[in-house]
Amino acid sequence: MDDKMRRDEARIPWDVQFATKPELGLQLIRRALDDHIPPGLVLADKAYGASDDFRERLREMGCTMRSESIPRLPSWSTTSVDAAATRE
């Protein structure tokens, strides 16, 4: 299936361009700020937190951010955890 067929089937207008998750997030935040919603705390998952550009743009817009932790180095656990046991 080619791109035209896929776009037609999904009803995606031709003026819509690809954007990453952080790029889409920034567009939504800019729209909120343009609508006079004051900048504040942005809660995000690690896909956003891993984006240096996303974090920098938020700072420029006057927002602060909290996200899931992003391990910079691989880590391994030698302990097995039983999920059911941890709920008690």
C-alpha cells in the first residue's frame, strides 16, 4: 500500500506533516499559551523527558517539567521481584 492510499484510507489531510511525540506536545503547549493559559507545570512520560529540545523549549516558554526517570546508562537487577508479593 502506498502513502497516498494509506492517507486516503485514514482520512489524513495532505497538509498534515509528520511530527514526533515531543514536537506534537510542543504544538499543544504553544496553542494553550496562545489561548492565554498561563505557563505552569508540565507532566510528561519519558519519551518527552528524553528530548533535550522539548525540555529547552519548555524552559523558553516559562514552563517547568516533571517526567519519568530516564536512565542514562543500562542497569541490571540481580533480584527477581514477584509483583503480586509487592502489592501486599
